[in-house]
Amino acid sequence: MPPIPDRSGPERLAYGATAVLIGAAASLGSAFVGVNLPFIQGRLGLTPVEGAWLTAAYAMTNVSGNMLFLRFRQQFGIRLFAALGLILYAAVTLLNTLWDDYTGALVARALCGFATVPLSTLTIFYMLQAAGQKHTMGGLIVGLSIAQAATPFAYVVSPALTFSEEPHVLYLFESGLALCALAAVALLQLPESPRAMILMKGDLLTYLLVCPALALVVAVLSQGRLQWWPDHPWLAIALCAAVLLMAAAFVYEEVRPAPLIFHDLLFAGSTMRFALGAFGLRFVLSEQTYGASGLLALVGAGPDQLQGYYAVILVSLATGVGVAALVFTPPRAAILAIVALAFMAAGAFLDADATSLVRPEQFLGSQAMLGFANGLFFGPILIFGVLGALKGGFEKLVTFIVLFIVSQSLGGLAGSALLGTIQQHREQVYSAQISAISTPARSTP
């Protein structure tokens, strides 16, 4: 991590603004695609299955990129790391404005998933410079949580960007953010961090085993409910291949003299409890992005009608992050997680009797609770886990970061996949019941 010198107030504000800019550039592109997926599908003439591959392509490369870039940054330095990440991301987003078809969109989303990994780390480092040494924990929580605001912010601003019915507006906005972030980083550089020669030839084989395994799991979770689980054998084959690749990676790492993945940390009881807790919380929070939002979209609420709804979620999320940054200490991590769960349960209970007559304003209270819970738990739970991982030495941090990113990415995907599967199954059951009631029985002669 770069050193954090004492800075003046204006300097800290500049670093904070740069952190927000980089965080927006890192996360808004993916959020814009997810939010405007029906618009993009209609523009390119895609089926829902083809459209889902756009979001899956991003997640498939993003979920495992941290494992590679953490060691790269330690060996080659933060400034080269920052420059390469931002230049690659800006180039990819500009490519997306020129290559205007489905293939180009898929390639751009996959490359963006890989290119935004360094930007997430840069966001945290710049926010730490803004917070200073006295408020390191608070700065870390805010830096980690900026990406969580991307989806509600994308819903708030998307109607103004899609009025022309041209997807180039979205892509140009994404490119502009990347170029502005590149300029800001060039003008306001981070202090150089110590370097260490830690990349090894054997790391490449681990990447070649783990990255495809995680990508296959993401593909299955993204496509399972759309293509329907029993109807496509490739889903089962992909899962089996993922298990085999991951098992091969674990065996290989076990015999390496300097492993990238430490089994003693990965399978420790405290680590497994942390991973299950983080996965479960992200799984539960998927109700906000799929359940309530999906129902409102189903009953015909358009993007312009949901701006106020998502503005409330955005404000409540920021409030939760602010509270967490002010009150967090490691002993309070469990308390904050329990409070977040209580808000999630209360919000879900308020929505339990929702019907097709519901309107966005009826969800404001419950979704504000869920937004607050999201902001309250995300940063503290990660810091709590990082502090535990660092007790075993800094070299074990790669294992923990990969575990956390995987638990969050797969938790959100698994939540949406399960909720979507239940919804489709119940739709079929209710349709059959309605058909049986409305079709009169034939009388036998």
C-alpha cells in the first residue's frame, strides 16, 4: 500500500474527488449495461439469452482478475499499475463506440471486466490519501463502498442518457469517465509503494486453472434460469469442468514451494464462516436488485418513473456507508452485520404482501432499509476479514481477496438465479391452475 503522508485540506479534497471519479469509471460501465439491457437488446436485436451474455462476459473476467493484479502491482509499482489499467479501460470503451454489433459488445464487456480490476484498487488508495492516517478505517470503508452506488446512480441518470435512443451515448459517457480519470491520475499521482519480486512462473498455471473455473460458474449462474436448468446439458458439463479445474488448481498449489492460494487460510474455520456470511448477505441483498426492481419493471414502471425510487436507495446507501465509516471498529463488525440483517428482514417483511398493483412510492421505505443495510455491512465485513487474514502474513492476502470477491460476485449471481428460477416455476404452476379453472370440463355422452 502507498504511504499516507499528512496533507492539507485542499489536497485531501482533490484526492477524494479523484477516488470518486475513478470509482465511477470502474463501476458505472457495467451498471449502465445491466440497467439498460432491454434497450441494448432491442437496439441490437438480441434475445434475452444473448443479452445475458453481455453481463456475464464482464463478470467472467472481473471475478478472477484480482488474483493476477494484486501481485502485478506489488512487483511493478502503483503508478505503472494505474496507467496501464486506465489506458486499457479507455481504449476498450472507445472501441465499443466503433465496433457496434453483438460481437463487439461481447468483446468490449469481457475486456472491461478485466480492465476495471486495477481501478477498484486505485479508488481505495486515493480515498485513503483523502482520509489521512487518523481516519484510515473510514477511508477504507468509503473507498470499498463506492462501487455499490453504481447501480442506483445508473438508474437515476440513464433516462437522460438514453433519450436519443442511441447506445453510443452510453458508451461515450463511459469513455469520457475513463479519460477524465486518466487525466486526474496523471495530474495527482499516488506516492510510490515499495516493490517486491513476487511474480513466479508457476503463477501462470494457477491462473489458467482458476480463471476458467470461475468463469464457467458465472456462465452457469447467468444462463441457467434463462435457458432452464434441465433443458441444456452444457450447464452440467460446465459445472463439472469447473470443479475439475478448481481441484487441479488446489492440488497444484499444495505442492508448490511458494503457493498463490494458501489452503490453511482458505479452509480455516474462521475463513469459511466469514465466506459463508459474506456470501449469504450478498445473496439476501440480491432481493433488492432482482425482487423489488423486477416486480416494478414487470408492472410497467419505466426508467423515468424509477428515478426517485433509486435516488432514495442511493441516499440510504450513502447514509449506511457514512455510519459504518464513523462507528466501525473490528470488535463492532459482527454487531454491524447483525444490524444490517435486521434492516434487511424488516424491509423484506414490509414487501411481503406486494401485488401487481404496487407502485414505486410504496417501496420507498423498505428499499431505503435495504440500501442502508448494504452500505452498513459491505466495508466493515471486508475489513474485518482482511485484518484476520493479515495475521497470517501479507502473502496470504491474495487468497483472502480472491475468496471475498468470489463470494460477493457469486452470491449476487446465485441470489438472482434462485429467485428467477422460483419465479419461473411458480409462473408455470399458476398458469396451469388458471388454465384448468378457465377451461370447462367436457361432459361425457
